[in-house]
Amino acid sequence: MMFGRKREKTDLLAYIREGREMTQGEKLRLIVSLSIPSILAQISATVMFFIDASMVGHLGAKASAAIGLVETTCWLMGGLGAAANMGFSVQVAHAIGANDLERARRVLRQSLVCCLVWSVTITSLALLVSGRLPYWLGGAAEIAHDASLYFCIIGMAGIFFQMSGLAGSMLKCSGNMKIPSMLNICMCVMDVIFNYLFIYALGLGVTGAAIGTGLAELVTACLMMYFLLWRSDMLGIFKGDDAQQAPRLSHHDYRPTSDVVVNAVKIGAPMGLQHLLMGGAQIVSTLIVAPLGTVAIAAHSLGITVESLCYMPGFGIAEAATTLVGQSFGAGKRMLTQQFARMSAGLGIAVMTLMGVLMWLFATELMAVMTPVEEIIAIGARCLRIEAFAEPLFAASIVINGVFIGAGDTLRPAIMSLASMWGVRLTLAALLATTYGLPGVWTAMAIELSFRGFIFLIRLMRGGWLKKIGEG
């Protein structure tokens, strides 16, 4: 059928739920239209984090090293929270794809309770270990106090991060990429403003960076929840007719049920284990880098920040892939699911290849923005140029992982990622660090990311992850 110019205004996502056919151009346009807001949000987040890290970097190598020491553990906390969120939001995507909005809202209500309990648990653990963590990671006494305080404050803000991530994930799985992306951009702007205030105006240094980030997450979490629960057309529990029904809702409507929780565990547990062991691997990587000295720790941390500017577009495309594959999977459309998966992977590889070229060309200039210390700039730029060669296959692993998440297929990808990380990266890093220092660690990283992308591509093309299509 032809709809002329009106097609531009048509909700192409509705085609999935309604079982209507799409041309290749419409599929690509849908992928791009969903990816762009997420890519912009990811890039803006990286740019703002770039500025944030630069603020701390200009306080000196010790300040950068203090944050860099516990940064991987902060990522671990965030990954565990994200795994819980995806366990529920993937179910919502499948329900929306099957046009069962009542079930989608039921899953949402239960997720609010479960994820809140989960975040309180993670925060409590973070507070318990914050005092000793820097020493466990091999940090020197000169940076341990700042590192401990930074981790403690970020840990307390973990509840805000969890609920903001849950709301954003739910909105994205419903096809609303713009609101979460805009709010995440706003959070990044607030983060820079608050950090400037607390780091410089109030002179709190590393502690100020943690306070500023926590406040930005708090404001964002409140706004995310407002747009999800009151403004979302599909999921708004208190919007329109649902708002009129709100007085009749009781605590029983939010009580977790076995079918939802079991599915959430099946989807989220492998992801959680993956984040736990991958985070553990990142921590081991920090232990490998720590003996190389304060300059190496700072260069490693700042280099990772710069590199994130290159791979964030991949995560934006992966989020779009999760939404499209999740809804197509829920609708029982095998061919459409496979087409969205392959087109998303191709787009991600193309975009991140370009970003890798730019990172190789401007590695020195990018590191110079982060720190004025010449030694850190030199070693960091060398590491970035090594990593640039891995970006195309790194893109494949990022986007295809998003595809598998959308299909609810999380166990085997988790095993593949863990085997790659522990069997390839850490083994090589431990061997190469003693001879080549930090560039040896980054060479190991580049080899491992390329290997992981290659095995993910093989699994995508073989199609075994599609075997449960229609069962959802």
C-alpha cells in the first residue's frame, strides 16, 4: 500500500503490533529514527562526563587516580541495576509487541517494587565496603581517602540511578526514545553545573564530583518517573482512564507474582552475572594497572573516558535494536526480527568504524583536553590509537548484545562475553603488562574486543537465538 507523504508521520512501530508490512527503507528509517535520540544522549553523556573528568583531571593526577581506582566498581553497581531493569522492560517490550498493554502495565507495577528493593540492597553493600575498597584494589594511601568517599557517595545515589534507569528503559521499550534521551542530556548538563559548583566554587574536589553527580541523578529520576507513570500513553499507570482507576488500586496490584519475577530472573540473572563477572574482570584489570603507578592509573581512567566517546553511538543503536527486536519478537515475526537485527548491527559497525578513525587521528588532542600532564597525554594517546583498530568489531558485540536482550536471550551471550573477557583479555593483559606497561594492557583489550565481536557475529548469522520466536 502507498501512503505518500503521510507515511512520514505514521508510527512505524505500530506496523509491528498491527502485522503490517514494511519496506527495507522504512525499516532502516525506523532503526535510524529510534537510534538518533539515544545516540545523541549517549554522546552528550560522554561529552559531559568528558568535561566532568577533565574538571577532576585539572586537580592533578592524584584526583584522577582516586576516581579511576573505584570507577570500575561503580560500573559494576550500575550494571547490576541495569540487569534488573532489563529483566522487566524486555517483558514489557514483548507484551507491547503482542498488543497486550494490560500485561505491560502489570509488569511495570511489579518492577517498581522489585527494582527498588534491589537498589537498596546494592546501595547497602556499597556502603559496607566503601572504607576498605581502595585498599583491596591496590590503591596507595595518598588516594585511598578520596576514592573511598567518592565511592560511598556514588553508592548512596545508586537508588536514584536504578529508578531513573528503570523508567528510561520502560519508555524506550515502548518506543519512546525522545523523552529518556532528552532527560539524560539534561542530567549531563546538570552534572557539569553541579560539579563545577561543588568542585570549584565550594572547593570540595573529588567529593564535590560525587555530590554533583548524585544530585543530577536524583532530579533525573524524579522526571523520568513522572513521564513514565503519568504521561506515557502505553504505560502511564496514572494517566487518563488509569488515573481514574488509581483509587481502586491496592498494594496487591504491586505485589510481585511468580510468572513475572521468574521471567525477570531468566532474563536478568544472566545479565546480572555477566555484569558481576565482567565488573570483576574490570576490577582485576585495575589491579593489573595499579602497580604501574599513579600516572598509568590516571592515563588508563582518562583514556577509557575518551574512548567512550567512540563507542557510545553503538550503545544508542543497541537500545533501538532492543526495542525493535523485542516488539517484533513479541509479535511473533521471525523474519522481521532477523532483519532488524542484521540491519542494526550493520549500522552500528559503520558508525563506530568512523568514530574509530577520528579517535586515531585526534588521540593526542582528546587526551590534552582531559589533563595538562604531558606524560599522561603521551601514554593515553598511544593507548587510544591501539584501541581504535578494535572499534568495528566492538560495535558488533555492543549492538548484537542489544539484539539478544530484545529477544530475551541473555544466557549464552553472557557466557560468551565472560569467556572472552576472562580467557582472552585478562590473560593477555597480565602477560603484556609486565613487558609493555599500559599499552600492553590496551593491546590485550583491543584483541579481546575484536574476538568478542567476531563470535557474536557468528551467533547472529546462525540464528539460534531466534528459536523461541512465537513462544513469547
